[in-house]
Amino acid sequence: MLLMKSVAVPIDEIYIPMKLRKAFNADKVQELAESILERGLITPIQVRRDDARYVLVTGLHRLEAARVLGEKTIDALIVQARSH
């Protein structure tokens, strides 16, 4: 079994591919923001390294909820993934 450790990634260093942006739902972001305030971020987002930045793989709504809450970093798993 592969164990992965989440790390705090600066939100402003995460690029969101256009493919993921199309699925954005503002209501879902608001619900997640409320949940994060109550319970914290339960599931880290997933990002991959791309030169000097991170590229979002999964977790658009969690990322945007953290941004709405004014967070500067978010827990993320660094994964090996192909380019979008």
C-alpha cells in the first residue's frame, strides 16, 4: 500500500486547468466552505508539479472554498499525473 502525506501548498501557486474550471459550481463552494469551517478540510486536494507551480488534478471546489475563507495554503497530495 502506498502512503501519501499531504503538504501545505500556497493557494496562489496553484494553476487550475480550463478543463476543470468548466465544472465550477458556486453553491457547492459555499457548502464546502461552511463544512471546512465546522470540521476542517477532510480530504486534501491533489496537485502535480509543473515547473515553478502546482497544477490542480482534483479538488476544484475544495480549493475555491479555501480561497473564499481567506486561507493562504491548502493541504494537498503531490501526485504524478499526466498533463491535462
